[in-house]
Amino acid sequence: MKKKIDDVLKESAVKTFEDICYMYLEPELKDSQKNMPLDAMAEVKFKGAFNGKLTIESRGDLYSAVAANMLSHDHPSAQQKKDALGEIANIICGNIVPSIAHRKGLGYKIESPLSFDKDHLPKEETIKPLVEVTLNFNRGRADIKLFVENYNPAQEIKD
């Protein structure tokens, strides 16, 4: 079932970047993108049938490009960049969490997104993400990670 969650995460992320940010995938990871430093991060925690969080790590000029495209403004402020990346994380999380709920009809709560610039990043996770997707754009790269506590694949919806 992990493959299904990988697919749902990638599909949701790609659609969100295309529909909200007007950004489209590049076919391959360029050499220049492989070692890009982390510029910003957003995380959204969720609770319910499963507890966990979704993170987006922004590399390259993606942090600025997301806000500029969402707001149609060439020079977004630092707060606008943080808010835009947080909103993208929130949308993706809202699309992926129902796919890992263990029973239909049980609710879940998605918390408000938190965003961090490169000078205030949280400590690196010590646990491995359940799934991870890397998306390459002409303006940078997004590494999207889904962390789930006490994950049991037998509890997933089998749709």
C-alpha cells in the first residue's frame, strides 16, 4: 500500500503546484539541483486515525517563485513567502490525509501550517518519513515528506 500513498502524494503535490502556483515539473533532476541548500520549510501536523505531519523543503529559488506566482507579485515579502509555502503544504496535506485514514467516517484535524526560513529551520527529523517525493521545477526543487506515527498499512482504506 506504500506505493499507493507515494502515488497519491505525488499526484496531489504536482496538481497543487500546477493549479495554485502555475509551476510545472521538469523531467529530470539537473546536476545543479542535486546539492541545492535548503532555503525554507513548511510543515503541517495532523491528528486523527493517524497522527503525523507533512513537510515541504524548498530549495533553489522555489521559495520566492511559489509566492510570486500565487500572488502575481514579483517581489513578495518574507512573510508572504512563508505564508505561500505554508498554504501549499496545507493543501497537499488536506489531500493526502484522507488517503491514509483507517476507516471511512472517522475525522481528522489538520493544524495550521508552520513555515520556517533558512535561518530558523527546526531540528532535522530523526525518524524516516513514510513516503518522500522530490519535485523538480525550473526555479528549484521541493522535497515533500510524509511522517506518520505508528503507521499500520493494514488499517488503510482499500479504495
